Amino acid sequence: MKIGIVCYPTYGGSGVVATELGLAMAKEGHQVHFITYKRPARLISFQDNVYFHEVNAMDYPLFEYPPYETALASKMVDVVNYEKLDLLHVHYAIPHAAVAYMAKNILKQKGIDIPVITTLHGTDITLVGQDASFYPVVEFSINQSDGVTAVSEHLAIETLEKFKINKEIKVIYNFIDFNRFKKTDKNHFKKAIAPNGEKIIVHTSNFRKVKRVDDVIKTFEMIRNKIPSKLLLVGDGPERRHLEELCRALGLCDDIRFLGKQDAIEEILALADLFIIPSENESFGLAALEAMACEVPVISTDIGGLPEVNIDGVTGYLCALGDTKDMAEKAIYILSDEKVHDRFKLACKEQAERFDIKKILPQYEEYYASFL
Ligand code: GMT
């Protein structure tokens, strides 16, 4: 198949899933064309069957905002037409589903019928898509897509509750590549970060309000009072400054490291003892799955699709939003006893295997094939 993938090229979960999916499809022999404004963050080296088409919105003094959607639609038309693509898969409904609708109709006039599949990732439905400035376009363009997938049961149900959707939404979960995410021996690195054998707690995100990184820090403070530990905060985003101030105010700077955006997340997870994801909204929680694949137990909220990934009392614990006391107690329980910790670690790996890319990729291939 010749597949066009449209996504955000940044470190956000939807871009990561789109890129990893494309790369895996290319390895299976499909030809994959990424269409976006920048090289996707995880598209780091040359790979056979992979192409990247950069979208450039022309600047002009009249434009306060260069019209990216128009440039993207034109690029989609161009690539589909000249590369003879079989299918377009757009990730994150805003604005990609609407732009795909426009491209599809332009191509129809040229006698080309291209199926469009939209994958809903989360905030495009639960947060951003609810804003009046986007809502009608999101609803319309989802209904105009030939196929619609969601990354969890919860997100599929929420989409049907929040919009009038006349399409069946197929659930295809986020996935994990065990060639990359697995437990590895990084003891030298661990010694550098935790020289006295402290426990290592990790959080990765884009530091947006929805991720509630404050709660990670508050939980960590309570854990550290009982168990010597270090916190690694991976990622960057709008809350970073405020979080640094919170660390200073709580006197935690010696035990908390801000590592910024990292490509090799798996190397950090490989030395982690616990992962915390206290989000107020999370359609799936790819970051939690990445941790679990590296045998790291997860303390999360019981929100959105997280309970489909993190099994309460088995792979970690599900706690109420904002209940940092409960999060800390559960974390201390897991970290206090080696045998308990080992039981959780093993369960994490077993649960992560349900989402092995080898199991999820054929679901996408089958879904694509049903539109051709
Ligand atoms: O806010 C983020 O976490 C980024 C966001 C995105 O769309 O880029 O991630 C969403 O998609 C991921 C991949 O499908 C999911 O694993 C995340 O749970 C989801 N984030 C939210 O729902 C907040």
C-alpha cells in the first residue's frame, strides 16, 4: 500500500504514534509518505520506503496567520496525485480531518477517490475540540472521514457522547515496540543519578496543565520523606517555569532533575523504579505504556483510558484526581518491599505485551484494507 500520514511532528503522543506506525508500516513493505510542517521528532534516520514532504505556508504581509491548512491541503493533493497514494491517514482531528476533507474533494474533481482515515487521539475530542471555535468543524469532518479510529474504548465512547457522530468508531489501541522499550541494564547511569541507591521516580510529558505535573512533585515530596529517592522530570512545556519555582519553594531541587526533551526515553525508563502520571485527562496514556514495557510500575489517575492500560493493584495503582496523599501511599507500598516491587514489574511487562506493535499493526493494516 502507499499510505500518506498527516500528523503533528512534535513530541506529543499523537505525533509519536503516527510516526512509529508509519515506520512500522514501511518495515512491512508499505510505502509511507509523511506530510507535515517539520520532520517528525521520531523520524531520525534514513529508512527504506519512508518519504517526508514538508509543508510550507507562504508568508505574505497580508497574513497575520499564514494559512497552514490551505498549504497542507495543497500538499496533500499534490502528494496523493503524484505519488499515487492509496490512502490518507490523518492523526489528531484538528485541523487534519477538516483539511483531509478539502483535499479529498479536490482530488475527487480530478477523478481520484482517496479514502481518508482519521485517528482521534484525545484532546482533539475532550478539550480542544469542545471549544466553540472548533466544535462544528470537528464534528463535520469526523463524519466526513471514511474511517474513524480512537486510541481507547473510553475515547470512542466520549466522542459519541460529545458529538453527533454517524460513523462507527473503531478502537485501535496505542502500541509499543519491545525492540526499543524493554528493561536494560543501565546501572552506571543509575549510579550517577542515585549514588546512594535512592529509588528513581520518573514522569514524562509535555508539561501542559492537563498533565498536573504539580501533583507529581507533591507526591514525590511525600515519598521522599519516607524513602530516599530522586525524581526525573522528562519533557518540556508551558508549565516548566512554574514547576521549577515549586521545586525551589519546597526545597526539593537537590532531588529533582529537569531533563528537558529527550529522544531516548527508553534509556531513562530503563533505570526507573516507578512512573507517575496524574493527568486530569488522558485518552490512553502512551507514556504509561512505555514505562510498563520497561517493567516500571505506574501510579496514575483513574481517568479516561488510563484504567484500560494501568490495572489497579496489578501493574500499579489508579488514584482519584488530585489525591496526592493516596498516590504517595501507594508508591511507598510498592517501593518498600522488593518482592512486591518485583510482582508489579512482572505484571507490567505482561500487560504491556497486550499492546505489542506486532499485535496492533495488523489491526491497522486490516482496517486500511477494508477501504481499498
Ligand atoms: O497531550 C498529550 O499527551 C499529547 C496528545 C497528542 O495528541 O499529541 O496525546 C494524546 O495522544 C496519545 C497518543 O494516542 C495518548 O496516548 C494520550 O493519552 C493523549 N493525551 C491526552 O488525552 C491528554
